[in-house]
Amino acid sequence: MSFRPGPQDPAEPALPVLTGLAGDFFGYLAREFPTLCRHDEFMFFPRAAVPPVYWWQAPRLEAAAIQAAAHRVTAWQTRLTGLLPQIKDPATAGEAVLLRHSLASVSRELGPDGPWARDPFFYLKVAALAWAPILAGAPRLEPRDAEKLGELLAQVARMFQWAPEQIQALNLPTQVLSGGAFADTRRFFDEVLPGFLEARGFTGKTLRRGLSEVSQKLLRFWEKVAALPVIAPYRRGEEGLLEILTQSWGWDRDLDAAGEILATEIAICQAALADAGAGINPHVTWAEALEGLPLPAHRGDLLSLYRREIKRLWAFWSHSPVLEPPQGRVEVAATPLYLRSLRSSASYAAAWGPPHQTPGYFYVSPDMEDRAHHLRHCPFLSAHETVPGHHFLDTLRLSLPGVVARQYESPLYYEGWACYAETLLLSEGYLVHENPGDLLVGWQRRLWRALRGRVDLELHRGRWDLEEGCRRLDRAGYPEGASRPQVLQLALNPGYQLCYTLGLREILRLREEYAPSLGLARFHDVLLGGGQLPFPWVEKRLKAQNV
């Protein structure tokens, strides 16, 4: 029987106040920063429900509006701090913990060192992603919508005008990557968007002028960015990195403990790879053994490969005794131009509306990896990004009773679960456990993530520089030339790569401790039923069920 917690205890005196506070906070963000709440590119903002009326609106990102928003968030943090001693019900306390993390995350993003004050990519992402629902057909376009389209273009043009006034210096990774990011954005606004609008009959002078203004402002933005001094630090530092992990994502240990977990995972993966490789050919390395195995057969294009795999995954997990059936739907598509410089070769974009109305998107960029990589990794990539990974977790989150749990997302939990989902392919029989190629790929993916986490950790602690990070990843068996862009992205997203391995190891630890007595199905229900809680809170829930 599936376990889902009911609503919080109605006798809990703090519940109405907490619910009202959360509603004010999420509602405000959805109105003022709809693009940031709608897309998972902005990991420190909640996945707040954005009403369709705001799908036509880009956020105001000029300094005065950001500072006003920061003051409001600080006021909500103060109110929550005063409310915490009054909370008695465990479910309500869990909601309060998630709200505290979400407030801390948004407060930091709106603060003086937030991306609006230092990151040109932030503005490029917001400008392009503001159009994502329209390009995906979420609001069906009518001739009367021309005015709203024109206003959205005007908002983007104003954003490109504010941005260079608010960014005074670059760091080195941003400088290196900025040329490609600006080129992609220019192509989107100069080619993709005009073609989209023209194909739907929106050819009026107002829209043409709006597109021209966006193009001009974007060019000036690029010219100013290209002239900025490269003097800003990219390292977050030990204190800053630990703040992100603890105050935003609920990590409860120090950075040395994180390093020890990474080292353990690396050693386990290397031993497993050596053992699996020796079982194939004891005279070569595991990487050479994997390379020598025949590739899975597929004659069609890679998008059809992933559509077939997701169909198989969906059917398998719909009848699994250890998880609830998946909900919603997934569409496989080529990665949009405006995401190409931001996404890996396969990635998931969560639905921005109710799962029964809007799909999640599984994006694939075939030319970013060779065909052999896609053929070998397809089952794991598909499971990680869709079912039982990200799509499964996102649609389940939207069904939770808690108003905060429905809208809060923690990368530590989110990526940890998706990595754990990959292990379920072998443990639950989706893949044949004896297949040496699948074993090698599964352990290879775990090793890569642990190594990337180690680079993330040491870069931001200041123990390694960018070149050392590249050297470390070069030893991991990545395709030639793949290490440098990965290290540059790690430098710009402190802490995120740690989440894959740290989250996975926490879930595996909890499974080893509690699944034998609860059973795997019950373990999953309790693990998933409270939202993306910090793992110490997850363990409290498991202990409460294990009496």
C-alpha cells in the first residue's frame, strides 16, 4: 500500500500562519520573477506555481527592483524565525525547514553578490527562457496576442539595457564561455524567434521594431561585457560553499566529511570497474574492455533511440512493485538553441504547469557526444532524466499535500535521487545484471560524478586551480577535449556537482539501514512522501515508520 502523509495536524497552531507566509512568498516570486520560478536553470529559486497570465512576463531585474525584493524576503525570514518556536507538529516542522532553506537561497540570489550583479549569463538565460512556454505552445497564440508579444520583447530589451550597468567585472570562466553564450542568444533573437513569429502570422511593424531593439541592446550588452576587466573571483571559498550546502540544501556536515564521502565513492567505483573489466579481459584496462564490447544496435536517429528507451522505462516502472506508477508525460526533442550552451548532451526540463496539462521535456544534443556514447549510456541517461529519475520526482512533488514541499527543490535530494534511479535499473532487473557492458557503464557514470564532485569541492575551497581540475578529469576517461568546458561550468556553479554523489550516498545509506525492515516499496514511499527534505529529516521519518 502506498504511503502518503496526510495534511498537517489541524490542531497545529502555527500551521495557518506558516501556510499564509509560504503562500505570500511563493505568490510574490511567481508574479515578480516568473521565469526564475518556472525553469530549473535557476536552481536557487523555488519551482513556484506560475499562473499562465505571468507566462507573458519577464522579471524586472534592475537594481532597484532586486533590492526591494530582497527587503521583502528578509522580512519573511524574520517572520519565519519568530514562528519556529511555536511549531509542534513534525509535518509542519518539515515544511518550515524547507521554507527556511528556500528563503535563504532566494535571499542570497537577490543580495549584492547575486547573479544579477556579476553574471551576464543570468540575463541571457532569463531573456531566452522567458519565451520558452510560447515556443512550446503552452499558450495557444491568437492574433490578439500581438500586443503581449510586443510587450515581452520590450521587457527583454530593457533587461539587456540594465544588465551592463549592473555588472562591473568578470571572472575567468565567464570570460572564456561568454562568446559562445552571446552568439547562441543572438542567433535565437535574430533568427529563431523571428522565424517562429513569422510562421504564425505575427509580422507587424511593432513586433519587427521590438525584435530590432532587442538585437541592438543585446549587441551593446556584448560589447560592454567584452570590455569588462577579468578581475572577479570565481571561487566561492570554504565558508561560501558550506553556506550553500547547509543553508540552501540541508547538508549537515562539513566539507571534510564531503571530501571523505567522495574519496570513498571513487575508491568503490574504481574497484568495481577493475573487477568488471577483468571479467571481460584481464589483460586490458576497464576502459579498454568497455571500448572493445560491441555497441547496442540502433539504426535510427538518436531522438528515436531515446523515445524508444523512455517508452520501455515507462512500461517497466508502471508495473514495478517498488515504486508508484509514473505520471504525466515526457516529450523528447532536440535541445533548443537557447539552452545549447547551458545543457549537457541529454537533460530534462520540468513541466511548468500541471503534469496532466504540460509535458516535461527530455532534450538531446546529438552532436555534443559521439554516437557510441549515446548508444552505451542511453538507458542510464533516460532513467536519470525521466523515469524513475527527474520526471518521476517532479510529478510526484506536485502531488504532495504540503504547500512548501510542492514548490521546493533541493539539488542534493533531486540529483541524489536521479543517481539512485540509475542504480535501480540493475538492482530491479530492468537491465540484465550479468551484462558486463551495463555494469561498466553504470559504475563509470558513478565514478565520473564523484570525480566532478571532487573538482567542484577543491576548486571552490581554493586547493586546485582550473588547470588542475582539467588534469583530474582528464584521468577519468572522458572523451578528448571534454574536461575543460566541464571544469569551467563547475567553477560557475559552486556545490552543484557535489550533490550527485553526496545525495546518492545518503540514499544508499538510508536504504541499507531501513529497507530490510520496511521493505523496499515502503522505504521508497517514506523517502519520497515528505518532499525534498534534508536527509536527517528523511531519517526521522524513516525511524518513525520503523517502530
